[in-house]
Amino acid sequence: MRLTIAVSILAIIALTACGQRDPVISAWAPVGPQPTILPSVTPDRPLPASTPLVAVMEPVRPTPTPSLVDIATQIDLYLRDLTDKGQFRGSVLVATQGRILVARGYGQANVERDLPNTAQTRFRLASITKPFTALAIMQLQAAGKLNVNESVCRYLPDCPPAWQPITLHHLLTHTAGIPNYTDFRDFEQLERSPVTPTQLAARFRNLPLDFAPGSAFRYGNSNYVVLGLVIEAVSGQSYADYIRTNIFAPAGMPNSGYDSGDASALNGTVGYLGPGAERAIPIDTSNLYSAGGLYSTVEDLYRFVTALNGGQLLPAAELSQMYTPVRNNFGYGWKIEDRNGRKVIYHPGFMSGAVTHLAYYPDTQSVVIVLSNMERTNADAIAATIGAMLP
């Protein structure tokens, strides 16, 4: 009897190998191409000699693979729960393999006006500005207008002597040694007042370097302010005009731009400290310039990631250079790491009244974008949790 059962099971396995489908497994399989699952029949430890043959040959039924609809529902419920608990307000877009799973807002963009967050709500990007600044530099290199391995003093008039050994590569990778001006004690007294890019650079241009260029890593906004000045000097355009003309327009990003400082371009979005109506410090973003002065929406950022990785904004060689980590897993405007066994290319952002995270998983072409107008939001943790839910 046992032999008969075993032979029958072997026949089923043979039919499956020839293209016949196990009706139970077929009923579980989601629509569309799926990875082949080969269930193991190897026991965790050797079976006793008396174990019946049928126990060894029993086929293992795989756990049903969640559909993208199920994953989208799970992500939305997770974000709704965080919002209900006062731990999130903002907008999120999640996509994988070219399919958008979630694109919506949570909580309010403006409490006083009862304005809800949506997928079209404009948020200050904070340091997600840096990938755009780095991209502009690489575009200018691709056009033959600069070389990232040359001294920054080749491109800036009246360059401080201490900056002579600093290359654009050092600035892009936070290995230049220029002191970070947002760490200065007087920054809180200055951040509410408008400033020009030249005045901003004057805060640190004559200070001694923290370390020899290329010898260490220290993340700093001063590096990307200097890169903004280089973009203007080489292109002949203002930073805002260059980004709009060469990145926002070709990528199809109508709701993105450079915040002139007073938040008027945000269409009413207000930065809050927490889930209530207490506003964050109204920083004038001219104090962040090319290190953190851009605004966008989750939809526009998805268009940006799609255009960038689709070859519409930069040749493949320069894009590969951007995505190559140098020190502390930083490339040019991006951080490159392994997260849950998968490569992720991302950048976070934090400033008064805004917390952001943009992540791209190249192996699955997945994108996770979290933009929040609540300063106490842990956008990094939210993005990592969502990334772990994706197939």
C-alpha cells in the first residue's frame, strides 16, 4: 500500500515537470509571471529508519505568494495606523516593476485651512535636494564642461587657497573637509532671514579645513552649497533655472521647483512639529540653497527616478559613477547600501518642518518615497518598513 502511494506521488511530480499543474498550487498562484518555487522535501534532521516512505515523499505546499494588491493594502493600512497614532502626516508613493501600489496623502498639509495631504501636495525636500545637485554636476561633465577630478578652484573665481586641493569629487562624496555651516552656533539665529548664495558661502569659505581632502568622510551641507556655485559659474544660469530647465522639464515634473525661501511655492503646505497644529520654525530655505532648497511631490519624484534610471537625464557611464560608493557608502548625491539582502540607493532629508526619504531598489525596480510635513516623523524607518514589504 505504501509503495502504491509513493508511486502515485512520483507520477504527480513527473506530470508537473512535464507542464501539468498541481490544481492546488495553481489556485494559489497570482496572475502574471511568478518566480519558480521549489519546495524542499529535505527534513531538518535524519528520519528514523522506520519512517514510512510516503512521509519522505509528501510534497510540501508553498505558502501563497501575496499579490501586489495584498501588499498595497498592507502598506496603506500600515500608514493609516501610523497616522491615527499621530506618528505620520504626509504623502507616500510606492511602486515596483513599473506598477504604482500606493500614491496618496495622510493627514493634513494645512490644519488651519483643512487642506489634506495628497499625491500632488508639495513638500520641501530638504537633503533630497542633493541628488539633483549631483546630477547637475554630472550632466555638465557629460557635456564636457567640467571634470569631477579637477580642483574646484578651476571653476570658481576668487577661490580660497585652502580649497585648491579640493576636487568636485571630494565635494560630491563629502570628503572635502569644509566645515559644515549648519552646525555653527549662529545658524539658528540666521536661518529665518534670506541670504544670497555668495553670502551663504562667506560663512565658511575662509575657515580652515577639518581634514585633508580625501582623507576622511564627514557629511556636510557646505559641500553642496559650493557645488551649486559651480553649477552657476559653469552653466551661466542660476541654480534654480538650471535645475528647472535640465532636470524638472525633461523629467516631466510640473510640481517641483526651487523654494525661494518663504514657502509661497508650496501651495499652502505647512511644516508642523507633531500631529497637532504647532508649527515648526519657519526657516528661509535660501539658507539651504543647493544643499536643501528644492520642493516636489511624491508623483514628481517618481517621475524623476524613472527618468534618471531610464537614461533620459544622464548617460549610463555618468549614472554608474553616481551610484558607486566611495566612503561610508556614499556615491555622488546618493547613499548605496544593502537592506534586507537587497541593494538600495537612497537619500534621506531632515529640516525644520520637513522629513523626507527617497529610495530606489534597482534589482526589483522598486521605489519608496516618503514626504512628511511633520518634523517628528521617522521617515527613514517608515521607508525601510515599506521596503521590507515589497517582493
